[in-house]
Amino acid sequence: MLLDVSPAQDTSTNDAEAGHVPSQTFPRLIGEGRSDPAWGAELFENPFSIEDLLVFDDAAMQHMLSTECLRPTLEDLAWSLHGASKALVESIRDNLPLQERTQFETELSRPISRDQVEAARRRVLDGLFWELTYWKTPELYEELTEGEQVHPGIFQRLEPDLRGKTVLDAGAGSGRASFECVRHGAGLVYAVEPSPGLLRILERKLASLLTGPPGSRIVPYQGRFDHIPLEDNCVDVSLSCSAFTAEPGQGGEVGLAELKRVTRPGGKIVVIWPRREDYDWLVGHGFQYVVLITLGLLSVEWQNEKFVFCLSERKKTNVFRSDTGTKKLG
Ligand SMILES: C[S@@+](CC[C@H](N)C(=O)[O-])C[C@H]1O[C@@H](n2cnc3c(N)ncnc32)[C@H](O)[C@@H]1O
């Protein structure tokens, strides 16, 4: 059963059966609401080490260090680098804003205990867990999303907007939504994604397909919400699945302006699986809230048994979408 209700009518919403939680929030969500704080930690032991930060290129490092919701405190950052390689320390120092470097150096040379270093490293690595997953272990991310069902109603519902059209999939990852767009008739999909590892997986998938659709209809590009490498007004639909948030650096005002810039007048912008805390922001920016409900079990089935998370039987999936009209939302 597919229902379309407005937030005001959506009185049954609660955290347990909230709309799909973007993948970025799984560790927090699973840990929350449990009386045993070790439960989430046990499930999501962070596999990364501080030297893994070397995986980021300068642009990605600068982006993280200037993005409020991602960046660690300067103290944690510097303390986590006590005993780290020269290459890593230099990479981080050189990508910090100039005005922060002196304080960084001070914290870097402050005598602290081994425990303080370890605690700072844990906080830094936990905060960057998903970025590290996308960049350092894209194959693991691919494994996670392979088992994570996208509500079938989303793309069925979008089909009239996609058929024969040019689409941007922003924050495309390894192309989960891009392939759905092509399956539902899109003529051309630009898949824009910052992680080189995820782009490589997408390219491998495209290369393994015979020539012809969908392989020839998906064009991968490296890019971010704040700098989409496309011309003005060149797509009919811009969408983002489990990636765009209201946070500066993960979309926000600048990212939305970019989505509007590349979407032609009269086109649509669609945010699939928005974060609950962004609902008001999205509505305030002219998005219309669409909830799809289905009866039956939608589940996330990951091969890695540490990542098993069954969603409630009555599953809702949220989609926000917005008509761009004459380059104006609403
Ligand atoms: C949860 S994944 C979703 C990927 C894909 N859309 C899907 O549904 O499988 C979030 C994606 O957003 C990308 N991302 C993170 N920050 C971004 C930014 N500032 N601009 C564009 N994409 C970003 C990540 O690299 C990652 O691929």
C-alpha cells in the first residue's frame, strides 16, 4: 500500500518507525535509546586508525576541516596527531585555515598522556567515520548499501519526472539512485560524487554492463554539493539520495543554490531520505513533504553481521521534493 500524507496528517510518526534514516546516522541511531551504552559501540567498533586520514586529498581535507558538522575541535585534532607520521601532520596543518595554525602547533607540542592521545583519536575517527568509510573502504560501503532497500515507490512515483529527462544524482556514491533513475526511464544521469573510491566502483559497474543503456546513460563526475561541475540549467531533475542535509558542507544553503543553478526553470529538486532534523529547513525552502508508506517488512540486510538493522514492519520512506518553477522554489 502506498500512501502520500502531509506532515500534519502524519500523526503516527515516531522515532521507532521514522522515515528512512540516512546511512550516515546509523551508528548514532542504533546507540540511542538503549540503556546499555556499550551496545552501539559493540556493534560499531571503529575500524580506522589515525593514519587512515592520509586517504583524503587536499580538497577533501580542506572541506572537512572547514565543515562545522564534520570537523573535530582543534585540540582533539592536534592531540590525535601526537606520534603520528610527519606526512599526516603536514597534510592536516597545511590544510587548516591560516589563522588556526599557531594554536594547532601549540596543542601539537603540549605534553599530554597516552590516554589523552587515544581518547582524542577516538573522537576524531568517530566523527569522520562515514567520510573514512566512503574514502578508505568504499567496498564496505558498497556492501552495506547492496542490502539496503530503496522503497520501490520512490522511483515509481518519480517516473513521470524522469522519463526521457536529464537528471543530476548529487552525492551519488556508487550509483544506487543513478541506476534506479535509468531503470525508470531517465535519458541521461550525471552522477556527481566526491569519493574517488566510490566513483571507481560506479565506473566498474558501468564498464561491466554491455554498451547501451544503462551504461551509456550514466556519466560519473567528481564533485561536491558546493561545486557541481555542470552548466547552469542543464538538468530537468536534481536529486540526492541519503546525502544532502541542511548542514553547511553537506549541502546547506550553498548546496541548494548549486542544485537550483543546474536545474532548469520548471524542473524539480528531490531530496530522498532527508534527516528528520532538516524537515523544517526543507519546508522553509519551499520543499513539499511526501511520505510513502508500505505494509510489509523492508529491511537492511548486510552480509557483515555487525551491520544488521531491521526496520519496523510499517515502514515509511520520506521524500522531499521541490519544483524549481522559474528558478524559485515553492
Ligand atoms: C550515505 S551516502 C549515499 C550515496 C548514494 N546516494 C546512495 O544512496 O547510495 C552519502 C554520499 O554523499 C557523499 N557526500 C558527502 N559529502 C558530500 C558533499 N559535500 N557533496 C556531495 N556529496 C557528498 C558521500 O561521499 C557519499 O557517497
